[in-house]
Amino acid sequence: MEERLLLTPSQAARIRSFMEEKLLFTRAESARILSISLRTLDSMAARKEIATRKVGRKVLIHRDALELFARRDHATREATL
């Protein structure tokens, strides 16, 4: 089951402030910003739906890639029973 994080207005404001200060984000930070699970983010990166950069052992995501993904239209998958 995919875990989604719902943000309060104050949490959303802190994230906006945080995003204005940083240029690159870790996978965990990026998933939190996009309100998706880490597993979903990893799947998106594997499908090249979001650009990542590897610095040493860390996988980082540029602020512009997060904003581009957030503004893009996304297809939804139909649930299968």
C-alpha cells in the first residue's frame, strides 16, 4: 500500500521556504515535497519521469525537476480488481 503524506498549511509553508533555499534534494525530501511515497519516486526515476543526479552514492533531485513534475499533467492508472 502506498503511503501518502498530507500536509497542514504550516507544513506546506515550511516546505516552500525550504525549497527556496536548497537547490538539490535527497530522495526522501523529494518524496515528501511531492507528497508521494519513496517507492513511487524511485519508480518514476527508473522510468525517467523525473530527472535525478547521482553525487557519489547519493541520488539527488534538482528543484527545477520537482517543480516541472508538479506542474505537469499526469495520467492516472485505472484500478484493477
